[in-house]
Amino acid sequence: MRIHCLLQRLLFRKENAMQNLMDSEQKLRAFRQKAVRFSENYNAAALKDWFCGDGRDEIGEILRQADSLMQNTFTFTDRWDMEPCAVCYRLDPLIWDVSPNGDPEWVYMLNRHEYLKKLLLAGWYTGTPDYFLKAKEFILHWIDHNTVGPKASLTTRTIDTGIRCANWLPVLVHLTAQDLLTDQEILTVIGSIREQFLYLKASYVPKYTLSNWGVLQTSSILLNGLWLDGFLEPEIVEWAEKELLRQLSFQIYEDGSHWEQSIMYHIEVLNCVSTWLIMKQQLGMPSDTADETSIREILHSMYRYVQMAAGPDHIQPAQGDSDCTDVRDVLSRGALLFSDPQLRFGGYEKLDLDNVWFFGAPGLRAFQTIPAKAPADCCGRFPVSGNYFFRTGWDENASYTYLHNGPLGSSHGHVDLTHISNYFCGRPFLVDSGRYSYVEEEPLRGMLKDGEAHNVCIIDDARAGLADGSWSYAFFGDSLKNYEKTIEDIHYGEMPFLSREPDGGPAFHNRQVLIFPEGIWFISDDLRMEGTHKSRCRFHFSPEVAVVKELPERGEVLLENDGIRLKLGACEPLEKERTLLSRRYNETEEHWVFTSSRTWHQEGQMISWLIPENAEIRDTPVYQAEAENPCPPEQVTAKEVWLDGKLAYVILLFRHEIFRGRKIFSCHGTDCRGKVLVLKNEGGAFRALRFKA
């Protein structure tokens, strides 16, 4: 009896094993057929034609990097590499958890495998199969030499695991379509992806819901789930879609901006979710669930934000932990994904390399059918995150202003409350100083996070915040409700916040900015704090900006960028110095920084301006109705703006509520009422524009 039962169990196991083998063979056959169909539609031959035509400027660099990869030599210089490194390092032997430059971020970049696509592109262009085989070698070598879970290692952090699996999938599909993988190799790669996703699900913690780390994991699961049906547990894919919507609902404000206050990580989230939706589009799979509809709506708003944030040169501001990066590839991707003419306007005239890789031949055809249409509004107002973008137009010679005063967000945020960046006639002048490094021991990391590295006003004993590590703060100020108003192409912004150092009293800051279409920026910092204090206004200029002439008698300095000139002025003397900024991770440049300083008791005000060479700022008197003497400067700031020797505007800023005397004031024979006014000269007669009552 015992022998009979044993034989039955052995027979059952054999039948079960045979059934599993048949199921695996069936799933493999279906996967191969799907890969071939996809590859035929993708049409790698069209990519070779593109490289010979519109992409001829790209192929040289692709081949150079692919040839380096053949020798296990790595550089990380792709546009959206999170931690770039342009220095070449060769790994001989290939070891996945060693950093040749001491920065663990280099190891993380190595293990993301974003460089594998270069080998496929080089192989398609040259017809040399060695490039394809090298891509396969990297993947199989990684699987053989790394253990996944239960705890993260240098090679298996959850964020890098998500990115790696997303980068493996297109390589797996294309190599399968070209019959360059055996059945066992396909199963080995798929088995590893499954193992990594089980690890991601088991390692998932609540903080990922609010972090770009979480999105990079769930979007990777969804991307692979489009192909590995039957290989992956369905409940993991179902969880990933529900969690992705939850992540985006938490992370993306209703105005389309990402809460982490770093536009680079805004775009990282945007790119990885877009990759999943692009693949669905390529596979002809419908977007028919309510969750996916919501995800697409959120994504579309994120693309709109990127378009508004980009400068006239298409470069994103280095907000928080961000590099200065051209965003046209992102907007081109959004245009294809949503057939959006406005995003098409913000993208490249012709499709770029990254999107050719994403979309293949169908994308090359579709991109040219989308008309380009400039957005109707030149300005982007994102009050939830406290980010505002004003421009004079959508041409590359437009003037542009970025103002920020919002919540800190994540540890990628910087001490940049009331920061201002600007362009004049398409050239950058005031800029953010960037991030440089994430290494805890790197002194420049903390310096670039600090208020000193931003265009802000600092009360020395009540700063807006203080970093006490690469990812932490000793304290941080509280941004208050911003106010903005536009009248006849003149923009007014008001950015208040409260600050307090651990051993100091509370301080109130309010930065007021008036922006005129002629290229005039007028800035007032209203400061209030018990006692006597010193404050400093910092002005950081793009490395291309040169000092032409200092004009101390006017309190100004003449600056130039590519033949375009602006004057920086202040009511206090300006001191200049050369310091470092970082427009790209691991890279530094010198630039000019100017500082104005003053000491005040109880209340202080600092006035500064940026104006064209043909402009001049002058004082002017203001009279309260029925009063004989002009108003004192502590009551109202009154400045004339002259252009080409003619009085164009008068700026009036009242610092306090008027609670004594008449509420009507007169300036240049014009009666007016309100806290913030601009008197516009129209043929010798002034018209009052009230920006704040």
C-alpha cells in the first residue's frame, strides 16, 4: 500500500512537471512571437536610416560609448542620469559593488543599466552582433554575481532595482526578436525580474508612497507586466497599478508640480511612468481603466508644468537637487504620448535620439503629423508648490522670471525661500547654484543647499533654514501664502515667510518683486524682527555673465551675457566675489556673486533692481492728502523708472497699513490709493495701476 501511494505521488509530480514544462514552452513561444511582432512594428532598420540622416550628429557619441562599454569602461552622461559622471572608469574585472571614485552614487548608476540601449543602437547601426552579445553578457553577469534580497545592498537598492528591470525589458524583447537568446537565457532573465519584483513588494515601506523611489518601482512592475503575463504574480501587477495612482495622488499637487521641489525628480517620475504608457501604446493596449485615466491626467499636468518652467533656452532651472538640463526631449515625448500641439511646440523640431529609442519608427512618423501651437498663456502660476514663471513670450529671445516660495518638500529641497532667477532677451542672468554632490562629507554639498547659494535676502541670525547633512536640516522656515497679480504685462509677486533659528526669535520676511516687460526687475525685501540685525541680499549670476563696469556712484554694476547687458543695483553698496556653482552633478564652474548688506533695528528694508543699460532708477516724493511734507521712506518706497531718458513708470510700495491721516496719496500730480501701485506714464499723464489694495 505504501509503495502504491509513493508511486502515485511520483506519477503526480511527473505529470505536474510535464504540465509545467508544457506551460513554460507555451508561454515562451507566445513571448517570442509577441517580441517578433513588436520588433517588426518598431523597425530597427528605420532607426539606422534616421542615424544616417537626422541623427548623424548622435551616432558618433553612441558608437564611442558603445565601444567603451565593450571594454567594461563606463561614463554616465545621459541627459537624465540622476548622478552623472563624465570621467571614464574601467572595471577589470567587472565588479558591481565597487566605486572607483569613492561616490556610492557611481555604483548606483552602474547597476541601473541605463547604458544597455547604446549597445543595441550601435548594433543596429553597424550590423555588428558583438554589441548585442555584450548587452546580454552584462545582464547575465549581473544575475550570476548578485543576490536579490532580503535586504538591500549597494547593487540592489529598491530604486535601482526598479530602474534596472525597466531597462532590461526592451533589451530582452529586442534580443529575443533577433533570436539572440536561448529559451534558458530568456527564462533566466525573466526569473530574475520576477525575483526582483517579489523583493520590491516585500521591501515596500510607506515612505515610498511619497517618494520618487516608489514610482520608479511600481512603474517598472507595470512596464514588465505588459510582457510577462503568466510569468509574474498577477497580484503584484494589480498592486503596482493601484499603488502608482496612490503615489501620484500624494506626490503631484493639483497644479501639476511635484512636491519634492526639484524639477529634475519631477521629470524622473514623469519619464518612468511615461515609459509604461508608451509601451502600452506601442502594443495597442487600451487605456480603459478609471485608474489609468486618472494617471494619464496627472501626467499631462506634469508635462504642462515642465513646459512653463523651462527658460527661453529650453533649460530647466536648477531648483533644489536639479541639474540645468534641456527639457525638449521630455516635451517631445509628451507631445507624442498625448498628441498635444502645445507640448509639440515646446519640443524639438525633429524627434531626438531618446524618443527615437522609445517610440521606434511609428514615433518618427507620428511626430511629424502633430502640429505645433504655442500655449496661449506665457505665464505659469503654481501656488500650491509656490513656484511662479513669467515670460514675455515663447520665443528664444524672450525675458523670463522664476520665483519660488513654497514648502520644503523632500530632502531634495534647498534653502531657497523667495529665490529669483531670470533671463533677459533670452540670456540667463540670475541663476540657482545647483547641487554638485550627494556625498555626506563633501563641503560643497551643504554650501549649495544653503541660502547663501541662492538669490535671497538673509537675516544673519534668523536664516530661512540650515542644512546639517546631505539629507537633513537643523531647522527650516515656514512659507506663508504668496500673492501675485498681473496688469498689462506687468507682474507683481509677494513672497512672505517666517523664520527662526533655534536660539533666536521669530523673523518675518516679505519679498516683493515687480517685473516689467522692458526687462526691469524691482525687488524689495521687507524684514521685521525684534532687536538689531544685519541682513544681506545675494545675487548669483550665470557663468557666462561678465562684469563690464562697476558704477559705485549709482550703486550699480554693469553686466553682460553674449552682448546683452543688464545693470544690477541696490540701495546699499555691492560687494563682488567669485564662487562655485554646479550646473551638472560632479561638475563645478566659477561665477560672479554680488552681496548688498545693511544693519537695522526692529524693521529693515533692502531695495535692489536689475534694469537694462538704457534705464535708470531715481527717487521721487509722495504726498499724503492734506500733508505739507513728503512721506518718509519708512512709510513708502517711491522710485521712478526712466527708459531712454524718459520717465516711464513710478513704483510705490507702502510697507504698513495706513491708519492715520487720509488714505489718498499724490505722486507726480496723480492721486492714488493702495499698498502697491505702478504709475504708468502715457504721454505725460500718469495712470495708476493698483497691484494690491
